[in-house]
Amino acid sequence: MPCPSQADNGMIIARAPYRITLGGGGTDLPSFYEKHGGFIFAMCMDKYLSLIINPTIIDRRIRLEYLQSELVDHASKLRHGLAREALLLHHIETAMEITSIGDLPGRAGIGSSGSYLVALLSALHAYRRMPVSQFEIAEEACDIEINRLKEPVGKQDQYMAALGGLRCLDIAPNGEVKTHTVSLSQSALHEFLGNTHLYYTGAQRNASSILRLQNDAALDKTRVDHQTVVDCLKHIKEIGYRIVEALRQENFDEFGKLLDDHWQTKKRMNPEITTSIADRLYDVAKADFGVLGGKIMGAGGGGFLMLYSPTNHTKLMHYMAEQGCPRLHYGIDVQGAKVVADLRSPSQPDVDHRSETCEPLSPAAPASLEATR
């Protein structure tokens, strides 16, 4: 195989938003939707996971920078499963540097893994000059996490990161996803976002362990908690429909009350979803500051705590700050994943990312060819 050309190594920058689940959380796992269909209502924040890929010329290794650093000879040796499978899927085995930067902490219940994978796939498609739709990016990400890595995850993180917006996902038993946005007036949206507080508790957790318990219980009919989990998920799905209707009618206080029903149902499904600290904060917020409902974001166990508060905003913020939980102010992202910049020169050839050793020049090679090597 010939050596790679001295291609320009301009970087590509892509980003994908984080999501907030508003209703239906947990019904997007195959263990549930393959029998009952899934429904998710979520919104994407204007906070992002940004990712840079930079093809290398001299160093043929893969360099990956995230919370850890990896330097390997071949993509298959990466410990980071999402990056490994995305690179292999796109036949990039060597000669690539990848760095990610998040506006918000990972493992906080806001879909950071899905945002990372969607941003990476968006960058890789741009690099290979193979543009696809945001829907195709989402499905590619789902295939990597669900089928290739066998992670106990659903489809909402990937679709929300790819599409953005205030959005419903209807998931058929065959896995097909249909989606539509929910529109609110600017004044109504401002009121809703102002009342829907997000507080960072500082706790980080691995969602896979919590989701795996839910997944196993939903699949195994012999488990004692099987019917409880299925019944809870059915109720969560129904609450999701009611939450959408409450928002369409701009009845945000009803949303807050439904959020409380949702949270109590999730706790019945799995006690590990909550923590004693989160329970204490939630109980005080409801009793002393007029909070109508809330929940820990994502699968539970830590991260961001969402509280719906129609009044006493300043007092609630001060109390939570005293408990070491700062409020995150946010807006809605409506663009979804995007390539922010492609800094390569379009006239330059691409780097060869195959891993085979370069063949030496033939002794009979002409001098003009020798000079180009």
C-alpha cells in the first residue's frame, strides 16, 4: 500500500446539544418499546458537547482526549467504546486525533454520551464527505450503542442530540421513530423555562447500571419486579402524553404536578433512582418554596435536579445555592447537531487511515516520483 499523501490536516469541529427529558423517560428502551411502543417528550438545551477531529500526517496513531487520554496504534484498541465503534464503522483505523469539550459535566443525566457520539459521527461524515440527514446520524448512533455495544440504552439521547428542539418521539415496536416538534409562543416558552429550574447536585453516576436493572426486569417475566417495572413504564408513558397536552394548553402548573407523579412512579420502579440528598432537597423545595414537582434528570442517581417552581424563584435559588447546588440557566436549541467548522482545504487529498505498513519504493522508481515521497 502506498504511504499517505502529505494531506492538509485541517480540523473539523462539530457539536451536539444536551437534552432534558420532560416525559416518558425509560419507555425508549427496546425491552419496553418492542412490546408496548415508546413515547418520549424532551427538549434540547443551548448547552453543547463540542468535538474536534484532526487527521494526522506524520504520527499514524489514534489520539483520544476526553476525561482520560488514550494513544493507540489502531482504533480497535481504544477503551472508549463510542469512539472505537464510530471510527471502525467509518473505516478510520489510524492517524486521527479527537478531542471533546463539554459545556456541562458528564454523567449528569443530560444525555452526554449520546451528544458525544452524535457530534463525533457528524464530524466523521463531514470528514469523509458523505453528508447524511440528522435522522440517519441518530440511527447510526443508536446502532452503535444498542446493537454493537449492547448498552442498555434507548433512542432518545441520540435522536434529541441529532434533531434538537422541543420534541416528541413516537417509537414503534419495530424501532421506527417518528417525531414532531411542540410549538409554544415566545411568551409561553419564556414562562415555562423560567419556572423549570435545573440545579447541579455535583453527584455523578453511571446510568448503565440503573438502566440495566430496568432492562433486565422488563425482559425477564420470572423476576419478582417484572410486572412492577412494566406497569410503572406504562404509567410513565401515559403521563408523557398528558405532559405534552398540558404544555400545548400552556397549563404549566399542571405540568409541574404531572412531573411529581412521574417522579414518584420512577421511584417505585427502582429505589436506586434517587438518593437521600435528592429526596431531602425535593421535600424541602415542595414544603417551603411552592415547588409543584421535579425529578433527577436521566436514569437517576445523581446529576441535575429539575424543579418546577411557579413562585419564589429567588428564594429557591438562594436555598439551593446554600446546599451547594447552583442553578443552570438555559434556553432551547432548535438546530440539533451541526458541523461548526471544516478547516480543511477542499483541494487537498485525504489522509490514508488504513493500518497496513507502507510499502517501500521500488529501486526502479523514477527520480521525480522519489522526490514526491
